[in-house]
Amino acid sequence: MFYNFIKVITGWLLKILYPYEVINMPSLEDKAYLLVANHKSNWDPLFVSILFPRQIRWMAKRELFETPVVRHILRGVDAISVDRDHGDAKSTITAMRALKNNEVIGIFPEGTRVKSVDYDKAKSGTILLATRTGTEILPLYIEGEYKLFRKRRYIFREPIPFEKEKLTEEAYEKRMRALMETIYEGRNYLGNHFE
């Protein structure tokens, strides 16, 4: 499988050049998960894929698929193309089907690399996927810069269970903000109940 080939070939070298520590890795079951993280660098999906024990199907912006080499790699690892500027029903349906097949979907809800934090910029589609499918979210905070021989930390927050339900747009946005606060601050958020 192309995904595992990339993971093995690049993993050992990158661990030496860019060391990291994983904190609070959750115990995984054979079920669907939404892995949701802050976005610091283009390196993020590669390193998270290396450290995570299951294959992750990343949701990637449509523009990345326009470059032939990158498109080949993204298709090889079964990434899902997302149109960030318009309602993208196709990518949502593809992600929902993958979750129903007990796959892991990876999302950077801020949509782009972030230098200054603004919780309100995160797209609420993550919460829509979680509540439409009843999928547990694994929040992940990526701490530190990608500098040679400088250690970074990948900190998993407590998993967040979700029940199947439909919400108002305001509720999606409110829960998305709570999720981003959980990722960045470790704030306690339990999906259907938050402070």
C-alpha cells in the first residue's frame, strides 16, 4: 500500500532530523474517528500520519490537487479534495461514507496554516460530520516549530464523543469554537455538553 510505503520510508529519517514526543495517545478501537488538529505547517499531515497507528484519510484543499506530483501523492494516500470557498457536498458525503466504514478522517479545521490563533476562523463542518455520523473526535495539539533537531510535541486531548443529531448553524459554530479551545488550551469539552 502506497500509504504505508511513504510512512515507513520517510518515517525513520524524519524522526532523526525532526524529533518529536507524543503525549496522551488514545487507546484506539476498530471504529471511525475524526482526528482534528491545529495547523502549523505543510509538514503536519505527514508527521501526524507517521506517529498515528492507523491510516488517516486527510481532507485537503482542492488547490493542492492542481499540482501533478502532489495530486499523485494525495490520490495515492486516498486524501479527500475539499473546496473551501463553496459548499462542498461531495467531500462531505465522501467523508461520511468513510466514517461509516470505520475509517479515520483527518481535518485541519482552520483550513490553512495558522500563525496567530483565531477560534472563529475554524470551519464548523467538522462538527457537522461528528454529529451527522455520531463519530468520536480525537483533538490534537501540535506544539513547536519544524526546525532541524528541535523537538516538537504532539499532545492528544481527551477524546470527545458525539451523538447523532442535527443542529442549527449557530450551534455548529459554538461547538466548533469549543473544540478549538479544547485543542489549543486543553479545555474540557464533552461534545453534547460544554461549559
